[in-house]
Amino acid sequence: MVDGIINLYKPSGITSHDAVAAIRRKFKGTKVGHTGTLDPMAVGVLPICLGKATRITEYLLMGDKKYRCEMTLGLDTDTQDIWGNITKETKIEVNESQIIKVIESFIGTILQKPPIYSAVKVKGKRLYEYARKGVEVERESRNIEIYDITLLSIQENKVMMDVACSKGTYIRTLCHDIGLQLGCGAVMSSLERTASGPFVVKDTITLEEIDVLSKDDYLLPIDYPLEFMGKAVLSSEESFLKANNGCLLNENDFIIEKEENELYRIYYNEDFIAIGNLNPTDRTIKMKKVFKT
């Protein structure tokens, strides 16, 4: 059994599920899961959790994201990206300053309606399941946060930009909505996820490299992405046994090294063993997830 996280660079042309399957074949008998699906034609950061690390995926999904995308003006498709069926072509009659002004207007908290070709569930089914059958369903808009958009270049009808955003943001929908505001339509024509929480593109590893390198060269510890939590160190072996058995910890069982919110990483002899909830009133920690057995 292998426990840890791989900061994988997903290539174009395979699904996130395909990437997981490739890792699973290498680490036979190990539970494997990914955090934050990338579309098949998208590339970039795709954290893969192995073994006990699969139990922290809920925390990884909460993280902010960064993308580099190309937006093509003058087109609309049924999927909001260049790989869908073209539904409309429009003459582009906007200048660079208009493009910049509209793009900047999307920075901040905005409402975004999930694309019909997406994995969002409505009445127990994925939206793409409805779309493939040609069934129209009501999609509820959601609040998302666009922290920043950095315009990199505008060449003819191609716009390159870096986007920093909250979880749940669809970049192809962002491109589509920018196109609506410009009046000429727009689709996403390339996408690279450059960061997912603490995982960044410069530290990724490819599927090919995994085949030739030792896992010690790329496997990250389970607690690597949990720095946003507080840190508590157990004070004795008795406290360790209590935590390991999922029992409530009293204030004398631990020393807080990093004060944070209610979630805490819990350590004993420098080993990460659990995640717990701190009750600020009586200073007790209730075990939420125990990793060391």
C-alpha cells in the first residue's frame, strides 16, 4: 500500500479518469483518486491521491485554481469550447481596448451558470447526460470568484490570459460570457491549469516520468496540501493512543504550534496522524479523520 499525493501533469487527449487508471496500474492494490476534473483536451495540474491520501480529497477540492487559457473570438459552440459543434459565427467588430474593458469587468464575485456539458448534478444526473440526449434542464447560476485576469496577448481573434479563480469556476463558460458581452461570441480554445491549491505546474511530474523515477522523487506526504489548517502536537503516548482510537482530546493532550481556525493537523513524534476539530470553548479536539493505525 502506497500513501501520498502525486502532482501530475495531465496531458491533452485523456480524461482525468484515464490518468487515475494509469496510476492505478502502476500501484496495483492501492486506492487511487483525483481532485478536480480536467476536461480531456485540457492539460496541467491534476493532484492524484493514493492510499490514505484519498481521504483528504474533500479539502483539496476547496482550493483556489489558476489557469492559462486561449479564447477565440467570433465563435459559439454547443460546448463553449473549440472542440464542440459550431452553432454561430460572428464578425468581430471590437477593438483591443473594448476587449480589455470587458475582460476586467469579470474580476470579482460573479454569477456563473454551469455549462450543459459538465459534471454538475441535477436531479441525480450529470448535466452532460441530459445534453447527450438533447434534454433541456434548468441550470442554477452560482456565485464564483474571479480574483484576477492577466491579459497576456491579443493576436487577431486569439486572446491569451491567466485567470486566478475560486473552486467551481468553468473557464470555458467565462470565455463564453465574455463573448456575449463583446457581442461577437467566444470559445475556449486551449486550457492549462497552472495551480490547484498549493500544487503548481512547475512541480508537476508526467506519466512517463513516473515510469522511470523512484516514488521517493515525486510522492508528496498526505499533509502537504493541508498547511491552511492549524497544527497540534500530541504531548504523550497516552494522548497518541487516544487520538489513534478516535477519542476526544483534552487540552492537556496537545500543544498548539500553529493557531488557525477549527480544523487542525495532529502530529505525534513528527508523524502526521489525524485531522481534528478544535472546540474553542473547552479547548478539546474531536477526531475527524485518523490516518495512523
